[in-house]
Amino acid sequence: MAPDRLLFRQLLAGRDFAIDDAMARSMANYSYLIADRETGEALVVDPAYRPLEILELAGREGLRVVGVVATHYHPDHIGGSLAGRSIAGIVELLGAGAVPVHAQEAEVSWIVASTGVGASDVVAHQPGERISVGALEVTLIHAPGHSEGSQCLLVEDRLLTGDVLFLAGCGRTDLPGSDPAQMYETLTRRLAAVPASTWVYAGHAYDAAATDTWAHVRETNPVLAPTTPAQWLAAFA
């Protein structure tokens, strides 16, 4: 495969779309487009706030969205109710055209309950399964801790981590479906096989940089410093 066949876009809510949405700006969510340049097929990762604007951005690149990937069920990533406000997300995107929503099996019931989509709209995946977009393959890494069915996406040399891992921290473990012990296992074991040269792309713009290598994140991120579960739980649970 040609090295430039992957078309990858990191889109910041409140800057690249939903620019007049104060909540989008304050929450600083990233959405992503993963596409095959040759076929024009694309996946949207975590569409929220103004999902139809994301479709418009894809269209300007000559892309046809053929699926959605949800890293987890929280409304700021895929829509629903947050702090008394209704956030647009996968419901509105599916209203513009039926496409599959890919999620870990453990997250399906949470997605259905929080967004109101039908269970038949969500494709349930097992850990390690792959989905295709054109000739590209995306590996789905089950990464529980922030939520029961959180997942990370590995496509070529890029790892999309949702709220599992930020460049200098990790997602909360005190929310419904969270599990601090599972988060430690995810950070130390489930992500251990990711190559050191992989670029990490998180679900929020909480850091000064938009991305960093997995090698540097492992060296500098404080949540990756503890060497035992007891140390990690004492510091971060």
C-alpha cells in the first residue's frame, strides 16, 4: 500500500467545527476522520456537537463517510445529555444517512441508553477485532477503565485513545462504568504492545501539543510512572 493512502484529520470542536458553541470550546473535544484517499471511504471517530458539520468537512475532502467509531459512550463524544444540555451526536449523524456505529460489545448498552440509538445501529466488536475503510484496517483495542467498553484505535502509526489516555494524564475513573483497577491494566498491559514510535491522539485538547509519540508519553506521563497496581491506585484511583 502506498504510504500516503491514509488520509487522517484531527478536528477540534469549537475551532474546526461548532465554532460558535461555547460548550464545545470549553470541553475541547477532538473528532477524527480516517479515510482511504483512493476509495474516498471514511470513518468518523467520536462525532459530537455538530456532527453534520463534520460530514460537510468530509465532503469537502471528497470523502464518503461509511461508518462511525465510538471510543466510549459519554455525551461529549457521541451525543446525549450533559449538564442539562442536549448534545448532538450519532443520532443526528445517522439521521443524515444510515451507517454502522462501531463499538466494543461491553459499551453497546451504555451507548443505547445514553444516546437513544437502536441496538441494531451499533456493531458490537470483540477486543482486537479490525474494521476496514477502503484498503485500510483499524484495530480496536478494548481499553476499559474510563468506561466499561472504552476502546483505542490503532491505524498504521497512529493510536487514537479517546479518554483512556491523554499526553499528560488519563481519563477519570469515578464515573458510571469506570474502574480504576481496569484502568491500570489498560495503561500497563493492554497498550503495552503498541510500538514506541506510534503517535498518540487523545480525545481532548488538554495538552499543549496535539500529539506525541508513545515512547515520549510513557517517559513523561505521570499516570504511567507507578510500577504496581497498589502504587497506581494510591495515587490516581
